[in-house]
Amino acid sequence: MICLRSLSVLAVLWAGPALAAGSEQRDASQGETLAHSWCSECHSVARGDLKSPKPGVPSFTAIALQPSTSETSLRAFLTTPHPHMPNFKLTATELDEIVVYILSLRDVR
């Protein structure tokens, strides 16, 4: 019985990072979908794109590559009204997904 319990714990510990990576990938994918739906009129949201449709508006890749960009800074920016941006009301899940997507753009390979 102890052996089976130990094996169960080991299986969870071994699979945990893989499951977490899968959920992060899923979140980034959902964030990409949201970004294309809501943000692509002004921002280029595609991985590696540096030029947005509207002049002077940063692409999501450019935002991701800024040294000051962090999960905290993105969350603060996306939850604070700004004069030149529509006032989107993101759910907690949508906010998580867009933040994960933008941060995933740091790896532009």
C-alpha cells in the first residue's frame, strides 16, 4: 500500500510540470485568439511582427521585448483605463490569457 501511494505521489510530481506547461500553452493560445479579436485593429499581435497597423502603436512583440515589461506591469496596464485605448472589461481568465500570450512573445524564434 505504501509503495502504491509513493508511486502515485511520484507520478503527480513528475507530471506536474508537464501539466503546468500544457495549461500555460493553452492560456497563451487563448490569449492569442483574444488579441486577434480585440487588439489587432491597432496593434500587430502576431509573433515577431514589429510594425502595427496604426502608426505609433507598439506591436505585442515590441511590448514583450521591452525590459520593463513584466506580468505585473501588463496586469496594471490592462486594468487601468487609458485615453487612446478602448476600455475593455477583461475577465480574470482573459487577463491571464492575454498576459501569458504577450510574455510568450519574448521568444520570437
